[in-house]
Amino acid sequence: MDSDNSDNYDQEFWELVEEEFMDDSDEEEQLQNERRSGSSSRPKRRTTVDRGREEGHNRLFNDYFSENPVYTDVQFRRKFRMHRHVFLRIVDALGNHDEYFQMRVDATGKMGLSPLQKCTSAIRMLAYGSPADLVDEYVRIGESTSIECLERFVRGVNVVFGAEFKQ
């Protein structure tokens, strides 16, 4: 590729990036039209994303908690910043304290998020200071659910283990 073709390619690439990712005028125009037409008074449907939460649980379980996990105890400790048995003790204690950390079936008959997924989401955010939407790619939990997991995790750990660690 000669220099002129390369420059044209670069320019076309950046124009496409700007058009696709940086130009949100269509979205703004749509919002303004909805406001003008009064369509915002209609009940809004929540957009649902099938994240494959069952697959996320299976991957997490096989990677760290199965009889022959993919990752060793040393790797678990590095990723979770605690020993596996400590993590499992926390998961068990939170499940006994708060039904939020128990496996349930949702309104559509699908299995909900597992206690392992919820606690992993909270631990990863605490251990790494990562934003809530970052854990979605591995744990398969959306941002708002990750935030809820973190809040309930912190409250639950404080209630269940607080007296044990107060000085």
C-alpha cells in the first residue's frame, strides 16, 4: 500500500469511527421527538439483554470451583485476593443471611444469577477497584445488578462477620 492509499484508508477509517461511535445526534433527535410527541408518558419497556448467565455460572464454576478446576489455588488467591475456602465461607454465610444470595428461578422460569456470580462480581470490584460494567464480560452480570450485588455484599458481610472482626 503506497502512502496516498494509506492516508485515504486512515481518513476513511476515522470518518467511520466518528460516524458510528462519536455522532449521537440521531439518538438526541429521537429523544427530542419523543419529548415533543409526549411518548415519554407511555410506560417504557425495559431493554433486556440475554447475557448467558447460566453459561457464565458454568464457566465460573469450572474455572475455579469444580473438582478439577482450570485454575490452581495459587491462581484463585491471586484473582480473588483470598483463599478459595474463605470465599466459599462468605458465599455460604451470605446465602444463609440474605435470600438474595441464594439461587432462584426468575419470572420466566430461568435460573437466576448464582451466589458464586454475585459474590464474584462484588469481590472483583472490591479487590481491583473495577467499575461495575467491567465484570459483565466474565461473570455475565449487568452494571446495575453488579452495583446491587456490591451493596448487598458489603451490608451482608458487615452484619454476618462484623462482630467477629471488631476490635
